[in-house]
Amino acid sequence: MTTPTALGTDEARTRLHELTVIDVRTPGEFASGHVPGALNIPLARIEEALPEIRGTADRGEVLVVCASGARSENACRTLAEHGVTATTLTGGTNAWAAGGHDLHRPGGRPRTSWAMERQVRFTAGAVVLLGLLLGLLVHPAFQLLAAGIAAGLVFSAVTDTCGMAAVLGRLPHNRPRPADLEAALAALRGR
């Protein structure tokens, strides 16, 4: 697999008017702040949106964004496997914000979700603590929970994938409402 092409935040900002920006984070992460004009199509739904993304890519350049750049690189690879060329934002929305560029935060949203990385860290830590506590109080075999999470974290680092994030991404607060996804797809069709 080749690494997708990337745009730095400053270049992306100057070209924002000519790019179609697709944010592949969860809806909760997207609502907490995104590149202005971005459309939210979570990574888990990217193949479902292929026809619309392909049509948009035929008319202009597609920039794929996530929090740090890892998920957007995965999305670009998936799109490339289906013949769609896309570019990723170097460093994602974290680098965008760190570069002093504004993030759009939709008003009226009562609560925001944690970033996926934070959800993974919390879940992994909670399961490790639970395994250790149950191992001390109930039966030593419960320590295997902690070992399993440790093995999963090592595997995640080596392969640059995260099974826990994939599972957490399917929780209700991380899934788009059907109307939200349909609105993003309709916006792509209209470009």
C-alpha cells in the first residue's frame, strides 16, 4: 500500500474554497469542531458513500480529514482501492487547530462526545483496572483481561489499526443519524 498524498494545513486553508472536505470521524467528534465546510461521513460508512464520493472526485479534489491523520489515511486507501483519488490533511483537525485555523462548531448541540482516541484510552484503562481489581478480589484469572487489553494495544500500535475504536465507533453516540448521513451524501451529489 502506498501512502496517500497529503496537504499541509496552511495550503489546505488557502485552497479550502476549491476542495470538497470529508471528515471521517464519528458524528460526536465532528460536532466538537471540524474544518469549515466539511461533510461528515464516518470511516465505517465510507464504502456506502462511494458513488457520491467518486462523483465529487471526478469534478474536483477531495480532502479527507480526521483528528490526527490516521483514519483519513485509511479512508484514502479504501477510496484508492475503489479507484477514487483523495488527499489527506497532514495532522488532521488537531494540526488545523494548532495552526491557528478556526474550527466550525455547530450551535445548539447540548453535549459533545469525546474524541475517539480519548474513548479508547478510557475504555482500555477501565478494563485493565477492572481486570486487576477482579484478579485481586475474586480470582487471579481475571488478570487475563488486563493482558488481553495490553496485547490489543501492542497489536494496534504495530498495525496502525484499532479494533477497540472500531467497536466504540458503533455505539449509538458515535453513529450518525440516518438524516445526517443522507444530508452529507446529498451535499456531495450537489457539488
